[in-house]
Amino acid sequence: MSPPVTRRTMLAFATAVVAGPAMATPVEVAAEIAKVTRGTVLKPGQVKLDLAQMVENGNAVGVTVSAEPPAGTRVASLHLFAEQNPNPEVFHATIGPAGLPRLATRIRLATSQQVIAVAVMEDGTCWSDAVTVMVTLAACLE
């Protein structure tokens, strides 16, 4: 026989369901980016984030990240961050010597927010691109 469900248990469950997962803060996103870049200042350019500025459903958002490394270097890794998702680093990929620095996938976005792509080059330089996305039907909230 299972124990009776108390009012306190029901209240705790209801609070957790209504509150949902905590969203990342801009400070947390900056800290995650700093881990990837090892404190190197991000420069605009060399990486392209292709993402619609308005999406109807945040459950499956098409995104492409590509990079054009400066002459004499190659892309070591690509990263994607979403400022309002529960886990701000959406994906990261290490690019091998023969790999093409281009990834296409679908991601989930919790709500309208800025999405940031970061490319880390083998010479240690870090480049970024960002898109502000308006999401009409949120995801990542269950």
C-alpha cells in the first residue's frame, strides 16, 4: 500500500510544474563562453550563424553554423549558445584536420532570445556571430 499524498507533497509538485526549469542568465552564458574561449576576446566575423529571426515553434529550429578561418589556420571547434535555455551551450563540435567547418541541425529554444555561435581557431583566436530569435511557441519547458 502506498503512503497517502499530503497537501505539502501536492504543493511541492505543483510549484515545480508551474515554475519549470530555470533559464540561464546572461552571466551564466558569458561564463560558459569564457570556458570555451579560455578568456580570449570574441571578434565578430569568420563564423556565420544561419537562423531564422522569427520561428513559430521552438521545439525544432533549423540552424546552420559555418566558419571561414583566416588564412594559415583552421577551425578547431564550433559552439552554439542560447541565452534563455536551461542549458545555455546547445551544442559543440570538434572539427578534425580534414573536417569541414559547417554544421546543420535542429535545436530547441525555450523562448525568444539571442543565439550565439562561436568558432575557435587552432591558433587560439575566437570569432562569433549572433542572431536574436523571436519564438512564438516556446520549448524546453516540460
